[in-house]
Amino acid sequence: MLTYSMEDRGGLPLYEYLYRRIREDVLSGALTVGEKLPSKRALAEHLGVSVITVEGAYAQLEAEGYVSARPRSGFFVSQVERGAPGTVPPPALPPQPERTWRLDLKTNRVDAARFPLAAWARLTRQTLSEEGAAILSPLPHQGLPALRRAICADLRDYRGLSVSPEQIVVGAGAEYLYLLLAQLLGRETVLAVEDPGYPKIRQVYEKSGVRCVSVPLDGEGMDPAALRAAGAGAAHLSPAHQYPTGLVTPIRRRQELLRWAEETGGVLIEDDYDSELRFSGRPIPPLQSIDRAGCVVYLNTFSQTIAPSIRMGYLVLPPRLAERYRRELDFYACTVPATEQFVLARFLERGYYEQHLARMRTEYRARRAAVLDAFRRSAFANRVRISEQGAGLHFLMRLETGRTDAQIAARAAELGVRLAFLSEYTRRRAPEFDHTLVVNYAGLERERLGEAAALLEEIFAE
């Protein structure tokens, strides 16, 4: 099986990097004439990428003559002129600069212009002048006590969670927290992940040695019967607003999931991704708020609500896992610098964070409405169906088309537009995932909506 490290691609799109690596192997003779390439699905599963990525790479290789397709047989290496034995192999791929897009509907980013930088700067100056040697001293391994207390107060007041600072573990973003959870649960644990789901979750756990199984979502989220059938001992899920489907898990299913955890001794990892950005009514109560048996680990970050670059998140461990963490993992130093923890503690304690969230909800509610209105009044409106839950920074848009997702993505790239498709987030091949865009709208300014609609109209045109 062809094996490449897809993490070494620099700024290249996945399909282009894969195409280049296979092309190098053809030119160097590592792949011989007539050799059959793996099926698109098999290679996608092996490399942990979408079938669309492999499809795009194979299509480019075929177009340039490096491989040929045989009906119902697959792709085979073509006869090409190769370097003689002993010649220098093709040079390694140089780092590629990040591409600048005219329109990027794939990257999930927040509007940094609306962050209260003046207040953050003032709190930073106060911290530096008032905390003195404390910011240079070692921190407790679970994080600054003042910050953990402030997080507890915020969770109590706005999320309905009653927890103690001893249950909080502060870490440098979600990915680091996944690494801690992998070690806390143990590598023998079979971990269920959502399908469709955010690919990086699976990637981080598997790189940590945890075996992951994909559990298909139904209309209510992750199915407890599927968890049992998969032999899972833990499940990573986002019941408040799942990415990328936007599903909200209803109370009946939440109770079923808790019952599964209680009966099997399993653990539910509640990833409360962008739950604060709900635009009607109060935020959905966390799963942990109705957990009476201590089965739920609550995980959240400040990446969506402040900025991805802050790299700060936290776990709320149930008491039995908090005790295990202190017993087995307290040798880890806290990975977030002391100054940022002091500043964030003040930012939370003095009400700046909740004020900022209120402003962001107002802004994104208006921006979302403007985007939806522009798309529904566009020339392509009769060919799309929009699905959204009144929450979060993305929505789904299904397109009526006879083209493949790879063909649409390629056309978009020619026009400088970056698109994301639901089929990129699943390991299953099913018609319901085709032609559905995951539209991340947070970076789309209202003054550019006309340009965005015109570009999409040109991309979608048959």
C-alpha cells in the first residue's frame, strides 16, 4: 500500500501533494510499469484522507499520462521515461507558501477586528505590574487556580454546570487536550468518533495509539446501539452543535447515551464546540449537566469565542477521572504561559468575556442572516437547499448538479475560491453526502456578499 506522510505537505492542497508524491514514485521507478494503484477508497482509508482527495490526485495523474484507467479494473502505472539507475532522485518538495484565496468558505475563522484589544492590553499591563514574581513562578500542573475558579464561575452562570476548580485541567488548545485524554483513558480503550466528523479529532487520537472506530450519525446524533456494536469504551461527540452536520442531540438521545455509559462503564467526551454562538434562545445545556454517574468529560476552548491563536482550552473531568489524572498524569507541566492565564482570569472575572460574547452573537446573527438572504436571492437559489440550526459559524448547502465534488472544487480553485464538502468529513461513500457544501461564513464580510454570490454562480453553472 502506498504510504505518505500527509502532514508534510506544507501549503499544498492534499490532492496536489498526493499527486506529486505518486508522480515522484512513477518517475523514480518505485512504481513499475503496469503496477496497479490501490483503489481510491482503500488508499483514502489508509492515508486518513477523503475519497475526493484521492480521486483528484488520480484524475491529475491520468490527465498527464502517468497512469491509465481501465474500466472496472482501476488505475495502472503507464510507460514513462525514467532516470537511469544511480541518478539523483527527484528533489524533495520545497515548502509551499500559503495560497491567498479570493473567497475562502472552508477556513473556520473568527472576526478578530471585533475583539476588545484595548481591554486585553490594559489587563495585560495590570498583570505584569501587579503579579510580579508570580508570572515567573511554576504553575500548578492543572492550571492557574484563579483561572480555574473563573472558568467554574462562567460555567455555573452561563452553562448551568456546577463543578469545582479541582476538576479543571487547562491546556494549550483542543489538540493537546485530546492527547491528554488518550493517555488518561488508556490506549486499550476503543474510542468511537462521529461520522461525519472533524478529521483532526481522529488523527490526533490515532497518532496517540488509540484505536478509533467511526460511528455513523443518524438524525439525532450518535446511536448508543452502534456504540455497543462497535465495542467502544469511550465516545467523542458534540451534542450541542455537531461539526459539520450542525445536528443538535435531543434530550431523549442524551439520556440514552448516558445510560450506555453507566451500563458499560464507558466515558463520553463532550466537545462543546461553538456552543456559545447560539442565536435564538439560551445555549443548549451541556450533557455533563445531567450526568449523575460521573461518565462525562466536558471539553471546551476559547478558539471560537476569542481567537484560534490564543491556544487555550480546558477539560472538566468527573471526580473519578480527576483523581486518576492527579495520580497518573500530574508530572505534566501546564502548557499555557502564566501571563495569558492571569489575563484571561481577569477577562472572565470582570465581565469582559460575557460582554464580548454578547457583541459577537449580535454580529454573527446579523452576518449569518445577510449571507443566507444573499444566497437565497442569488441566481443559483433554485438549485441549492440550505440547512442550518440557528447556531455556530457554518451551515450546509446542498447543490443540485451532475458534477462530482472534485470537479466542483477544481473549478472553484481555478477562480480562487476555496470550498469544503460534507463528503470530505466522512469515511462512508453515500449519495446523501455528495454535492453538499460546508459553508463557514464568519470571514465573509457583508460588503463582499455580492462578489461571493457572483463567484459561486459561476462555479455552480452547468
